[in-house]
Amino acid sequence: MTMVMTAADIERSLRRLAHEILEATVAADLALVGIQTRGVPLAERLARNLNDFGGLAVPVGGLDVSRHRDDRPAQTEPGRSDLSFSVVEKTVILVDDVLYTGRTARAALDALIERGRPAAVRLVVLVDRGHRQLPVRADHVGKNLPTARNQRVRVQVCEVDGVDQVLLEDSKP
């Protein structure tokens, strides 16, 4: 197991991502939507940075995409989505911890569109590890991390795991 990002690295990346979002996005009608589980605290941190750096009070929600996954057994129960605002005509920034095959991002788009038609959707990820199966690309990336298919990227955040770090580990044979 190798640590590839420390707590300080994660914080620095989130500050940089917030600046990139401010530069690339018109502030009006902006919303952040974290993909459950670790995308939600990352989105909340980005929202705090957007407020600190740009004076923007951006709403933050959480989206459970498990019902929309095409690579896992169908789930009929609604997930733990928490969107207390409308996404209609907003620029929605989806936030996730790791971009890998692109299937989670595709599922998030499906789940988001069920709630209305955003004006635009952008994707922010803390780590992009490559190996796409779908034509998905993040608009903003904290760290590009080339990996082998037999490796796993594990993002841990204080709000969920009690520690901030990104680990690269070899999968068990």
C-alpha cells in the first residue's frame, strides 16, 4: 500500500479545484452535487472554498447513483440522495472521489436528469486513474494517477473514514 496523497495534498488540490471552478464557471445558478459517499464531503469542502475565495454561497447536495449503475445488480430501493434544491437551469458540478471506468459518472448523469434538466453539468474528481470504459472526461482533476488495472485507489476523508489520505494498493489475486 502506497500513500499517494496526504491530507495536505488533498486540501491543496481542493483549493486549486475551487479556483479552477471560479475561473471556468459563471457564478449564477451554480450548485455542487457530491456522488455518495465520499463525493459529498469533497463537495462540501469545495463549497467552503468557493465561499472563501469567491464569496459564493453555493448549495450542496448528495446523490446516490446505485439504482442507475449498469454494472451492478439492479437496486429497486431509492438511495440516500439529498438534494434540497432544484437542478433545473443550474450549472451543476458533480463531485466524486475517483474517476475510473466512467460508469459512476454516467449513472450520476442519469440520476441527475431524473430531477430536472440542468443548464450544464461539469465533473470534478479528486483522482483520475484512467482505464475508461465509457467516453467520460472530468472537467477538473485534483490528481492524475496512472494505475494498473490490478490496483485500487482508496480515497479516505475525515468525515467518513476519520483520516484524509489517498492510498494505492495492489488488489488481491
